[in-house]
Amino acid sequence: MNCKKAERLIVRYVDGELSSPLVDRLEVHLSACSPCRLKYEEFKRLSKLIAQWEPTRPALGYEALRERIRQRERVRSISALPVPRWAAAILSLISIGIGFTAGIRSERPVRPHTASVNQVASIIGLSQHDDLVEAAILTGFRNVISEKSGAKR
Amino acid sequence: MADYDAELMKRAALGDEDAFATLFNRYYARAVNVAYRFLGNRDAAEDIAMDAFARIYEGRCAFRAASKFSTYLYRVVINLCLNAAKRRSVVREEALSDQHESDSQVDLAARAQSKEISTLVRDAILRLPANQRLAIVLITYEELSYKAAAEAMGISVKALESLLHRAKTNLRKALADYMG
């Protein structure tokens, strides 16, 4: 047996998983090869060391399991409502769509009413074509005045 | 023992609640400890063990006596642990608790040293990749045979041997300063 093969078997040997013919061959090798014997000693010490991680003691008992089972049953009974999954998905999509549309409509901004240039022109007695520029200026004044009065209020 | 477990499962499938309670009492601590040593967290471990037994209870009628109950339980616990580990970025946490605090006879210094070694071992194991960690937990702590551990993990015995070799080599490096 060479060292490479021996190294592969050492872990099994330490774990007590080596069949007896292989145990004999490995032991012969270990008695003659100090590097492999050293590795074997190390793996043995490692096993002892890692065994020092203490187990934990459970805090819960069978009653907690009964409660867990009841809880799972409740969840299942809710999810098992007599509506097929595809139908539930379509209904969800439709309701989301309706909600979205309604939201957009209700949030559409309401434009404040402002008089057009032609309306102002007719109010102050200017002809539509001659004095449109003046009317536009007046409309601008009107908007400014209405904004200011709104702010005061 | 395996036949006894199979008998208990059979009775549980027929509605015998006490039979399932007996199985629970026989294996619950083991299930908790497999999860605890895989995740490094007591609460999460207990949650997983509860979940495993709840699932086994729900599927008790489908249990086939061809596989050992313990192997079946380990498989369920392992799957839940792997899923939990995927969800949690960090596996380890919590300080080792005061399991021995009632033992006033033990020397305080020795207890502190033992606790420190226990923490070091735990941290080294929790740093191993998931499959190597599982192999170590099942072989070293649960003392399963290679065959039973491989079956529980759903891999070949050769693959398990390879995982164990890598795991122990990694641990040997990580714990080199503490091996005396």
C-alpha cells in the first residue's frame, strides 16, 4: 500500500468504516510509515476535538407539534378555497386594473378656467382681428390678478 | 428497532396518535440536533424539527416501510435545513448557552476552556460548505454508518467518503492550533 492510498483510507479507519482486510493492510503501512502515522494520529485527535461540541436540549414537546399541525391545517383550509388558481389570478388582475384606472381618473388635474384671448377681446369691445395682441396682454394681466387674489385668500 | 419504528408509523397511519407521539419522543431531539449543528441556531433548529415532524405526520399514510423511519426523518430535516440555509445568508449566530450552568461541581476555568473549544469547533464546522457540514454532522454526531448517511443525503457512499475527507482536511487546518 502506498501513502496516497493510505491517506484515503485513514478517515474511514478512524470512523470505523474500514473492512478487516483493508484494516490489516493499513495497519502494516502505518507501522512502517511515520508521515502517514502522524496523519492518522491527527485525524484521531480531530475526531476527539470535534466531539466536544455539545448537543442542544430541545425546549418544545409533543403538544407544540400538535399546535404546529393545527396551524398548518388552518393555513391549508384558507388556501383551499373553492376558486381555481387561474381564476383567482384573473380576478386579481381585473381588480388591480380597475383600481388602477379609477386611481388615474380621480387624480386627473382639474384645469382652472381662464378666459381665452377672443373672450377677453369681446368683453372689452375690441375687434377680434385688430387688437388680438392687446387682448392677449390683457388676458395675461387677468391671470396674474386672479393668481394674486387667490393667494391673498 | 427499525421494525418497531415502521410498526409505529403503521399504527399512526391508522389513526393511533400515541404511536406517533412515541416516534416523536424517540427522534425529536436527534432531529433538532441535526438542524442545530447544520444551522448553528437553536430556535431555527427547533422550528425545522417541528416542521419535519408536522410534514411526516401529514404524510403518514404514504410512508413505505421499505425505508427506515430514521433515514426518512433525516432526509426531511436535511431538505428543510438546506432550504433554510438558502434563505439565510448567515448560518451561525448565538453564543453557546449555559447548558452546564447547574453543574456546580465542575471547575469554572475548565468549563470556560471547554466552552471556548466548543465554540471554536462549532465555528469551524459552520464555515464548511453545506454538503461537507452535513456529512460531518451525520457521521460524527449522529454516528450513522456511511451507508445510512449517504442514503439520508441522497448520494453514493463514494461521494460521502470524498465529502468527509475534504471536510476533515478543512477542519484539521482550521483547528490545527487546538489539536494538542
